[in-house]
Amino acid sequence: MTITTERTSAGRRTTALARGFLTGGVIGMSPAALVVGTVVESVPLFVAGLVVPLVYGLLLHLAGAPRRARQAAVEPRTALALIGDREAVQGETSDVPVRFELTVAPDDAPPFRVTVTQDVHVADLPDYRPGGVVVVAYPPDRPWRVRIVKRPTPRWEERAAGARLDSAPGAAVVAEPPEGTAAGFVTLLGLVLGAAAVILLFRAELFGPDATALPPATPGPSASSASWTVAVSAESGSVALGAGRSFLDEGELRRAVASLTGGAGTREALSVVVQERLVSVVFAPTGTRGPRFDPRSLPYARIPALVEEARTTLGVPSARTWQLTADRLTGSLTLKVAVTGPGGPASLEADGQGKVVRRTPAR
């Protein structure tokens, strides 16, 4: 049996659901506002797409300040722990993320097992061998947040040097309580509604007649099969995969974009948005200038690795949804991968070659 900490208040669950819905709404609204603002040439809408996420993030940080203060006021508990196993995760610096399986043995409570990931300098890795005893600290109300104390006091260092610990039974596992499927659902609902609200508010400018423009092209055909559905028009195109398939599968995304752009055609795009089973392309209007790019130039081979890195290294355990947005709104081609999960939203950005240039972990 896994040991978890039970939620004590229905009000907290309601607050978490409301926060997830608002977060999803902001994530959906922001790229939609940037794309629609570019298409309809609305500077206020484009600026809103940039400012609203920043303001929301600041408000979210301020709203969480009392909770963080309460948690910081709780004195951490110190204990000895036995290293059962370790696994180093490849890193880009001298500090390597290492996944430890520990048996924590508090002085006044039964021992328990926990899995944590902590950065360790490569020169210090020999000090953390399986079977070794280390000093750890953790909040009493959140025992799954165990951290290895790298420089313990002389008394604890002496205790660790002479201690002999046994592994706790497999049933005595401490884990963070799951948020449940409701949190993921409301976040996804907020994302969809946020994007839809922007499009509906500006549908007249997006899809209405333009007296100064050339006659609109006849919408392209839609193709549907058991494996995917393709819809193409003069302004945009989308491909939806069937059940059991993903755009992270090898070659799927490249084939889907080729079906929308005509393969060897020259249709340029304002943005490409990719989700697990849906890809959408907003095409650049003919005869206008703007931050456009050739969708065929995307680093397709790097996209699955970018999504996996966003899921596993940004502090969002069990990420439930992800979305990749490619555009040139900042001048050069940028890929942004946003993930959501129990830890909140997080994202990373990469350049046109798929090299990560910025990470925004969960708060």
C-alpha cells in the first residue's frame, strides 16, 4: 500500500480546480491572441497575448505567498537514510540530476521508502553509492519532499558513518497525493475555451469578407479515414489522428504538415500548433509581409525529445497535457513546449534547430 497524505479540505480541491481552469484558459488564450492579433493586425490583442500570461503568473505567485510562508515556517525533520538504488540522468552541466530510492529511518517514526531526484556534482557521485547511509531532511507534513543534506552537522555526520540500516518493506512507500483526473480535465477545458474565446471574439475579422483582398480561394477538400482526418482552407489547416496514434510517432508530424502544405509546395505559415493527436497550421496571407516561415523547416527529429524533456525535467510529474507552438513572432523561429500537470504549468523554448534556450519550471 502506498502511504499518501489525505486532502483535508474540499475548499482546497475547489481552489486547485479553479486554478487549473484559469491556468488552462491563459495557456490557450495567449498563443491564440498572438496568432489572431498578427493575422488581423490588432496591436492591442497581440500585446494582450504577451502581457496576460505575465500578469497571471505574478498574481499566481502572490496568491501562493501565504502558503509558502506557512510551509517555510515548519522546521524540517532530520533523519538517516539508506540509499537503495540510484540512477543518474544525463545533464548539460557538472551538476547531474540523480534519481535516488531511499529508505528513511526517522528516530521517532517507522521507516519509509521514497524516490527523489536531486542534483549532485559529478565529483561527488562516488559518495552516494547504493548501500550507503546519508543524512536527509524533509518537512514533517510532506515527507515525500526528502532532500539529501550534503553538509550535515558533525553529530549527524558521525551517526551516518556508524549507522547500519535495513531497507523498509515495499509497502511503506511515501508519495505525493495525486490530483485526480478532474484537475487535468478542467485544465484542458480551460485551454480549449481560452483559445475558442479569442477566435470567436474576432471571427468577423478572421473569416469575414475583405473588400481590398483578392477573392477568397475555395476551401480545399477534407479527407477522412480511420487513421486521420485532414481539413484545409485558405487560412488554415488541421490534421487529427485516430485513436492509438500520436504525433510523437516517427514520421507522423512530418507527413501531416506535408499533407497541409502540399508536400513540395511553398505555402508559408504564421504558426504551427501540435498536440498529442492534433496539428493546426495558420497560413500566412498571400501578398502580405509578416513573421512567417516554411513549416517544412521545423526540426521534426528533435520534437519528441523536446516534449519528453518538458514532461520530465520541469517539475511537472505525470504531465497530463502538452502543446508545442512554432512561430517567428520574436524574429527567429521559436519552438515552445508547454506542459500541465499536478505541479502546475511549465514550459521550455528551443530555437529553429531544436536546441533548448530557455526553461520555465513549475512554481
